[in-house]
Amino acid sequence: GEVDPNHFGIAVCHVDGRVQYAGDALTRFSIQSIVKVHALVLAMQRLAPDDIWSRVGREPSGQAFNSMVQLEVERGVPRNPFINAGALLVTDLLVSRIVSTQYTLREHLRRLSGSDDVGFDERVARSEMDHKARNAALAYLMKAYGNLDADVETVLDTYFHGCSVAMNCVEMARSVAFLANRGVNPLDGSRVVSPVETRQLNALLLTCGLYDAAGDFAWRVGLPGKSGVGGGILAVAPGRASIAVWSPGLNRVGNSLLGSEALEMLATRTGWSVFAAHPG
């Protein structure tokens, strides 16, 4: 709420590791829900598919990212891992099975971004914990349905710390470049996820990554993407590049207004949309 809404930055990380950037691309910001992508990656690296997908769905929500009505109707099973309830469920999977989940997440982000000082903004984490009521309600509702194992306060603290991570556009683009490169991190050549898991993650990003605006984003931009209320949006052009944009001014559904416009312009001019008949 205190960030100047006039900021704008963009970075493109190509599959050969080259990075192009402009504007405020080196200014760090709170990535918020974009961290949900990395939490899911950690879960996919460490757990069997049935351990994850028996407890969280893979369908678009069509509801607000923090909807309680949908979670109640569907008896404590979140619609997908990118709405708040789904991200809390993924966090529960991690803290129930990984010691020092926050440390593991931080090191994962540092390795993929190529920045050894990426970390948590404790002020943001505390603020989120002070305003935790709705997320706590989602977590306790899942626990009531037997779909949350760990202590709720531990899950919330870990989840809020993840949302508080501060990165800039260059770091964020690098951190998801593996999604454009068949699961391989172009910075060091290490495999992050398999080609099949890469395809699955991109499918989830395309259908669920921008909440109840996912359809409009697919229509206008045509790239898998994930947004956060800090004003960041990441997008993936498979086989080509990962893109990160940041502009704090949000539209009515909580996505960056200028960031969405910039990604639409970029996809139009490059022909990178996954739906393009003749990719550029």
C-alpha cells in the first residue's frame, strides 16, 4: 500500500540465459502469490503425484482468490494450488514433510534467480500475520474437513513468509526460466522438474494463474502466467523465454493493470502466444 504505483519494470530471460530488461527491473518488490509457483515446484520435487493431487484440484476457480464459499461447497478440497486455499494446502504438504521449509524455499529461490541475497521481508510477513483472519479461516475450514495436517499457525507463518519474498524483475524472470526450457535452469544447466512436469505446470499457470481473470489473460496474452498483488506478473513463452513485469497499480481482480497491458503488447509484437498460428 505504500509503494509508488507509477513504478514499471520488465525483464525477459531467454532460454540461453540472456536477460534483457527495462524500467524499474532492478527494484525489488513483494512477489506475493507468485511464490505459489515455487512452493508447488518444491512439493512436486519431493512428493509423489498422488500425495499432492488427491488433496488439491487442477481446475480454474472462477471465484475470488480467497473465496470461502467454494471451499465449503467442495468440502475442504481447494480447486487449484494457486488460489489461497490451494497454496495453504501446498504449504501444509511442505511443512508436514520438510524440516526448515522457509530455509528450503529461500535457498531454492536464490539458486534459481542467481542472487544469493534474495530473502524475506519480515515487515511484510508480520503485517500479513496481523491481518491473517481470512486465510486462517480457510486453513481451519480445511482442517475441519481433515485436509490439513500441520499446526495452522505454522502453516500460516510459512505461507506469509513465502508471500513476503522480495525480488526484482530480473531475478523473478530467471527464477522461472526453467519453465520455458523443458524444466532445465539455463543459468547452471540443472534440472528443476521433468519435461512432463514442466508441461503440467505451464498448463496450470495458463488456466489458473491469474485467478478469475485467467480466461481474459489467455485471450489477450496467450501465455502461461502468475500474478501477485504486489504488482508482479510472470509469464512463460515455452521454448523461448520467461518474462517478469512489475507495476503496483492493480485492476479490479488484483492483477497489475500496466503489467497486463505490457505483456499483451509483447505477445502481440513477438508472436509468442501459445495460440499463435505462426509464432514469431
